[in-house]
Amino acid sequence: MKHILIYLALVLFSGAIVYAADSTAAAEQPVTFSGFVDFYYSKNIESPLSGTNRLRNFDTPENQFTLSLAELVVQKTASPVGFRMDLDFGPTNDAVQPGNASTVNVLQQAYLTAVLPVGNGLTVDAGKFVTHMGYEVIESQANWNYSRSLLFAWAIPYYHTGIRLTYPVANNFTAALHIVNGWNSVIDNNSKKSLGLTLNYAVSSSTDFIFNYMTGFEQPQGVNAGKKNVFDFIITQSVSDKFTLALNADYGEERFLLGAPLATWKGAAVYGRYAFNDKSAIAIRAEGFYDPMGYATATGVPKETIKEATLTYEYKLFAPLLVRGEARGDFANAPLFENNSGGTTQYSQVTFLIGVVASF
């Protein structure tokens, strides 16, 4: 027994030394600050009476100079413990987190990170973080186009609250498990947690494949409903140093009441980007979205099919200042878009946009 106690004491002492060393290393990691301000003007050629671009999520106001998003990121790299906090302000954040006055809603992300000495290193994030799903993200400058895809707007969630476990299985293969409070939730609306999965496989130095999955009960407590399941596939292909292609495909389903028909939605988007040089580039996106019950878009239109094509040109006036010009057409098989008298009679809408993002 005495030898065991001595052994445990030595283990604890050596652990304390390692922890102290890790703490010293962590203390040496600086806290960094970064951010941006995103501003745009959009014009719909139909001049809808409401001043709204229908079926968009972030570039909704039409014929308005609009502050889209201002973001401040405070971050400390985990070594072995760190954190990240993204403070967001503006209409884009209101669209991501609607209907709440809680102070947590200015936090797009706020999570702690710890890298645990398990195998190749297990990264644990705990808190609120953006979704793992989809090819596009909330920040416009991190995408190839300024406006967001139909898939990003309607097929997938924006953020989650919970725990994320990420593990590098091999040099070219990473897996992540997400245990969260559901879709776009800080506090869950029921007693069941949702699960997410990410499998990221780098087929080669130029080809990358990502599979994402989400499943869970998303209806409020007391509603007898089925699970919400979404499958998300992403493939990127670097053709050359200047030219890159990407494909994003989604399939989702939910039985919102037991006995009700299964609501499904699916779509695919293809992307292409060509960089002329370090300052300028052109990007194209084309996609189709099928929502047979009008469930994902909440229009209720049967056999709803929406397509869109977007052309974006970007130019960096200075290193931190990005300017984008964009032309986009949305087309539907039903009159989903508004005319200049306020009637929903249009089968299409065409918009032009100029966006400016200043980063620091």
C-alpha cells in the first residue's frame, strides 16, 4: 500500500510539472483581435413594393444602403487550452438569431477549447459555435460569392450550442462528433439532444471530400414528431493554382407530426472561382433547390422548385478592403417573387449588388 501511495504521489507530481509547463506555454500564447465591417447596396429590377428580395437570407433589403454585419473576433489558440469569441452586430446577425433580446445573441460563437493528450490529440470545444454543415459561411468575404446560396439559406442550420469533439484519424482524414441542443438553439426546446457528424477526407493535395450529418428531434417539447435528418456533401477540386471547383449537395427530411407526410428538401450547388491575380477574381454559382411541400422555405407551395445563378467579380483595393460586384437571377416554377405593386406574381427576380468588406 505504501509503495502504491508513493507511486501515485510521483505520478501526481510529474503531472503537476507537465501541467505547469503546459500552463506556461498557454500563457505565452497571445490573445488576438480581428474583425470586419460589411456594407452593401442591392437593386432588384422588379422594384418590389416591400423593398425585399424574396427567398434571400442576408441580402434581403432592396434599394437600400445596408450595413450587413460588423464582427469582432477575440481568440486564444489552445495550447492546451484556449477560447474563441465572435461578437456580431447588424441585420445579418438578426437573421441568424431572430426574436431574442438575450445578450448571448450578440455572440455568433463563444466556446472554450482544450486539446487533450489522446492519441493524435483530441480537440474538445464546448459552448456556442457555427454549424459544421454547408460549403458557405455567415461571413461574406469567406465565400466566393457575396450573396448566400439557397442551400445555405434553407437546407441547413446556422449554429449550435453544445460539445464538439474533433480527432485527426490520419494525416488526410479527420472526424468530428457534435452533441448539441439542436438547430439554432442556445436553450433546447425539448429534452432530447441532437447529434452531428463530420468526416473530412483529403483524397489528394487537390481534392477534398466532406460528409456532414445532423439528426435529432427539433419540434418543441410535447409535440409528437419524428427526427429531423440532414445529409450534406462537399467536394472541392483545385484544377490549378488559379482555378478551383466545388460541389455542395444536401438532402433533408422531417416528419413534423406523427402521422403527417414526411417533409423533404434537397438541392445541389456547383461553384467555380478563377483568380486572375492576388487582387482580383471571378466566381460563378449555379444551383437548384427542390422543396416539394414548401416546408424548408415556409412558403407552403407544392412541388416548389427554385434555381439561381450568380456571377461575382471581386477586387481588393487594398489588402484589407474587398469590393465585390454581383449579378444574380432567381427562378421558380411558381409565382414566389414580388412585383412593384406588391403582388406575388413573378416567377423570377434579378438583382445587382455591390458589397464592400473592410477587415482588420
